[in-house]
Amino acid sequence: MIWINQIVQGVLLGGYYALLACGLSFMFGVMGIINIAHGSLAVVAAYLLFVLADQFQVNPFVGLLAVVPVMALVGWVLHRLVLERSARAGELVPILSTFGLAIVLDNSMFTHFGADTRSLAPYIGTLDYDSWTLPGNLIVGKLPLLTFAVAVVLLGGLHLLLRHTAMGRRIRAATVDPDTAQLVGVNARAVYAAATAIGMMTVAIAGAFQAMRATFDPYIGAQLLIFAFEAVVIGGAGSLWGTLWGGIVLGVAQSIGAQIHPQGFLIAGHAVFLVILVARLYVTRDVGHFFRLFRRRAV
């Protein structure tokens, strides 16, 4: 029963990783861009929510109604000023550009907020630690279950957006062949900007749940990026539902690893990631082909 409980906790943790990786997978699937500033932008959203909660007593869930549109605007500006320009210079330049952006964001947050860790847990009542005890002494936390549900709803919503809306058809057309899409009236530039805005909206939600379930500081963005990237690669880069499965695999591996050895939490997750990465590289025999192959699974 202990192992069953660990697997359940790992699945719920995987929901958080899928939520964190959602925007990264979406942007790569649509534009083929790996946003190195992904984790730092999630921390920016967490700090915005913290300011609203700490200074204006706004409940974090209510605060999301303001922060999500703000992050969408940030995404639109990010695309127009950074991603759009850097993408013209090759595949590597957007990675370097967003890496520089991450450094600027991290140090700016450190300058303004200091190195102290913060959390939104005190502002969500008992949700942070409430749980249900099921038969067999199986414990299910309310916040982890909510996080998993939000991840499923968000990924499902993006899937429906892409498959059953006019915006989704434009995004898919621009993803497959932007030049041809332009010929039939699809403004690829506007579509990419909208896609980046949508990605940043998911980043805001991920940052909120990170701040509610644990602590955060100005430099935690790199760690969040690693977890998100591992979930994306395990599930297949650009595949939305694959991102969910990738997060679950990562979460279960970490949970079981922690049960085997106190230091096995991170080691097991990284080991599973490396095994899957090496297996896929061995099959494709080329890193560039690996990313192109799994990008075709997007949208």
C-alpha cells in the first residue's frame, strides 16, 4: 500500500509538472522556439500575485484574473520585441535571447524583492495542507488534486482551441507552413504573437500554483525550467497530451525514487529523463532531427 500511495502522489505531482511545462510545449510546438526564460516568467507571475495578496489582500485565485491578462500582454510584447526578431537569425538566437532575458529578469527580481523566499500558502487558507484519507490509508491532498485537475483542463482547453476554433486553425496553418498560410490570408506574425500570449497565460497559472504549493525566490526559475523541459522531452516536445504523460512519468519516478533513498527524489527523475532522451537520440541519431520529429506531433 505504501507503493500505491507513492504512485498516487507521483501522479498528482506529475500534474504540477505538466502545468509547468504546458506553455513551454505549446510555444515549441507552434513556433519551434525553446523559451529559456520560461521558468523566470513563471516566477514573475508568482511575484505579481504575491504583491496583490500581501499589499492589497487579494486572494491569489482572484488575483489570477488580473495577472493572467498582464502576462498575456507580456507574451505579446516578448514576441514582437525579442522572439520575432531573433527567430529570423536562426534557431539558436532565440535560445540565446531568452537566456539573456532570464538573467535580466532574475537579477531584477533579486534587486527589487531580495533573496528571501516567499509563498502564497498563507493566503489560501487551509487548502495548502488539507487532504482526504481514502480507504487503505491513501492520502490525497486537495491542492495537488486541484493542480492536476487544472493541468488537465488547461491542456484540454488548448487542444480544443487548436482543433475546433478559427484561431486554432490559423495557428495550425502557420505552424505547418507559414509562407503558404500567408498566401491564403493568415497573418503568421499576428498568429505567433497570439500564441506567445496564450503561452504566457499558462505560465501565469503555473507560477501561481508553484507559489501556492511551495516557496519561490528570484532564482528558482532555472529549476522550474529544468522540470518543465524534462516533462516536455519525456512526453514528446510539442505534444500537449504528451506533456501530461511526461509530467506524470517524471512525478512518479521522483516519488518512487524518494521512497527508495532520501536523495533519490531528483536523481530518479533526472535518470528517467536521460534514459528517454538517449533512447530517442539513438533512434533519430541526430539532435536537430529529434526536435524536428517531435515538433511534428504538435497541434
